[in-house]
Amino acid sequence: MRCALVIPSWVPEDIFSSKTGSSQINYWQPLGTLYVAAVLQNAGHEVQFFNGAFVTHEKLLADVKKFNPEFVGLYSTTFGWKKALMTACDLRKMFQQHVFICAGGPYPIAMQERCLEDAGESLDAIVTGEGEFTVLEAVERLQAGESLAGVEGIIYREGETVVKNPSRPLINDLDSLPFPARDLLGDANLYVPPPATYRRKPVAVLMTSRGCNRRCIYCFQIDKERKSGIRYRSVGNVMEEIEHCISQGYREIKFIDDTLAADYNRAMQIASEIKARGLDFAWFASACVNQVDKPLLKAFRDAGCWAILLGAESGVQKNLNAIRKGTTTEQIQRAVKAAKDVGIRVSTPFLFGIPGETFEEGLRTIDFAIGLNPDIANFHAITPFPGTYLYENLERYGTVSDELTDFTYQGAAFIPYTMTREEIVQLRQTAFKRFYSRPSFILKKLLEMRSINDLRAAAKGLRSLFWLWTKRGLFKKSGGEGLNNRLTTGDIRVSAQDTISH
């Protein structure tokens, strides 16, 4: 069967401020979609991937029309749902009933049958969980002219009726999955993280596990009850994929697990295997601050890890407790210091607008970030994505925007009862200005420049810094410019739902 997997067209201004986007924009490899593609390919289906990140809506439609698919799988985040609906509608007009159109991704997973209600006849079905085997079974039923009755993980239309099938169990044997079909990406050099967050191109993203057993209130997980815990791939299977990526020409890998160090001994084993095999690639990881120590971080560094994201979120313990982070400010300080001591560059995300947070506490978080002095700090607005604990308990914590395009880590979609939208916007702009305008920070970055990539990143950063100082309300929504925004999702989770904190 001819299967088209589609990410609807979007432009950076849908997510980022046009003034600072050049230093924030990133194009992640969409692992979830590529895993689905690989499973379909292995079963003998013809698959093409169409990424609207790089083409206009009209060009996307023309490319899909040329392929003439029998099945279309659309991916959607929360903020991208309107464009997903527009794409589905235009594809339906183009192909009429000759194509089956299905949607998946974090927003359909969270909202379920409501997505079919929103879409009318434009959508035939949605996937309600991990899509690999759900999509495969659906495609093979369709190819055989059979009903989707009983296909786990699918909600579909049957005439005027919406039928909700049982959920599909999560995949426990992750080694059973083929590696993502990165061959469908085309030019791999188009898929780059933000400037200063990678050293070599092309950059692959890779997950060694799925799921999280932590309970942060802003985190989207398919398994909301965390009953399945974290599902791990074997170290041998991970090493095979790393070597496969290197054989495809990738020179850097970003490990985008929710935390690579959830199993300390396994993380140490991965680092040891990379070093023992003498694999030449740079890599970047994410980890929880209470799961790393200097020996593990040194092992990472010795194996080629050059940077790590350590979730900080707040410099006020009360606010860490409010989001159920399970960490302390002292653990944040120790982890950042340990990483810097062994020579790993550190990125720390922070959140404003946490339930119960005050403007004064936001200022204390800025002071805390400056005191930590990581190599990169990001300052986001906490976002209650559908499917998160925060979203499902909004009335307890604050108010939320009714505009889905506000649902990015950059747009202040959520306002706690203790703060205003204007204060969140002000805190974000103040934080970026104070952190990145320090003479010591600027001098350090100038002295660290070693390549043309470093120079380009510095130039883009200086441009963003200029706008931070000269444009008031830079992060406010105005005119046709969307509120600025992962993976990491993000995957969202990415990835998945775009995620920035661990």
C-alpha cells in the first residue's frame, strides 16, 4: 500500500519571535514518524515522508498528490492542530474518499475522539498511543478491504458513528522495532538543533528508552499513570543503532531520552561501550540532576559527550515542589558543577508561571541561574499541554488560553493565580537580557570560539540580544506573529510533545 506520512507545513514565525528565532529555531528528526515508516517498510509497504518544515502548504499538497497515496498519516502537536486540520481538509478535497486519512501525535493521543469531532469528514481515524504496530495493522486491514473493528489503539469513523477501540498496550520489547527510517529524510543536514547546541553535522537524534517514572505536572506521557515505568532498549541494540547512524554519515548524536541516567549502571555501560568501540562521534544527552554524579559524567565525557541538558526549572524550592520535580536546588548546583568540572558544557532550562509562583520568586530564579553560570540557559513559560496533570487540573492552579497556537513553551498559555501574563513575559525577557548580557559570559563565549559554526552561533545570539534590549514586549503575541516556542518535543516528547526539561 502507498503510505504518505506527513508533518503539516509550518514556518518559524508560528512558534518563535521573528526577532530571536534565528538563535532558537531547531529542526528535529521526527523519530516517532520515522519509526512508523520503518515498520511499514519492513512489512513491504511503499512509504514516503513529507515534512512541512521545509516547504509551503501548497508545495506539500502538490508533493503528496504526485505520490498519490492510499493512506495518509498526519502528525500533530497541540499548537499545530489547526494546521493539521487544514491539511487534512485540503487532502480530503484533493483525494475525496480514495485515501484514508489518519492523525497521530501528542494532541490526538490526548484529545482522542474530540479530534474526529473537530475534523468532521476530513479525518477517518486517529491513533491513540504508540503508532508503529497500530498503523501497520490498520494499513493491512485497509489493504485487505476489512473493517478496523478491534484494531487496538484506533478511534475511527464507521459511517456516521465514531468507534473507539481498546487501547493498545505499550511496546515492551523495544529491541523488536527496526531503526527509524532516516533514509526518508532527504538532506540530513537540514535537521539541526539550535545554534551552539551541536558541534558537527549531520546530527541524528536517538532514543535508548521510552517513558518516564517521574511525575512532573507539566510532562506529557502516553502512560499517564506511569504503570509501565521506563522501557529500556538493550545496550547492544543501542550500540547497533549508533554504529548504523555513523555508517549513514552522521557525525553527532543527540540522545533524547527523558533522562539517559535513569538507570545509572546502564548509562555507565553505554558510555563504556562507546569508548571501548572507539566510535568517533560527538554526543549530547539529557539527565535529571539527582541521577548523575562526577564519575558518570566523566565517563560520558571520556566517551565523547560534549554537552548535557540538566533540568533546573526553578531556583526556588517551593516551586520545584509545586511541579513535583523531585529535586532540590542543592542537587541542581552539584550536578551543574560536576558536569563543568569534568569538561562537559551544560544547558539548563527554567520555567516561569509555575503554579503558586510570584514575580519576586521569578526574579530569584533569574539570580539562581546567573549563579549557576551554565553555558546555556533557557527561560520558558510552563505550558499545560493536553494530557498532562496540569491541564487536567487547571481550575486548581490558574487560567489558560483558549487559543491552541499559544501552547508552546514560549507562549504564556497558562497564567497561575499568583501572576499575570505580563509578568511572565517580563520575567522571560529580563532573564534572557540579564543572563546573556554579562560581560564575563560574552568574553567566555568569544574565547571558546573554535569553528565557523561557533562564529555563526555567536552572530545569531548577538542579533537576538540586540532585540532583547531594544524591543519591549518581545515575547508578546502581536500582529501575524505567533507566540514563540522541544522535542523533544519538542517528541513531542516528542518529539512528540516538544519538551525541554528533565
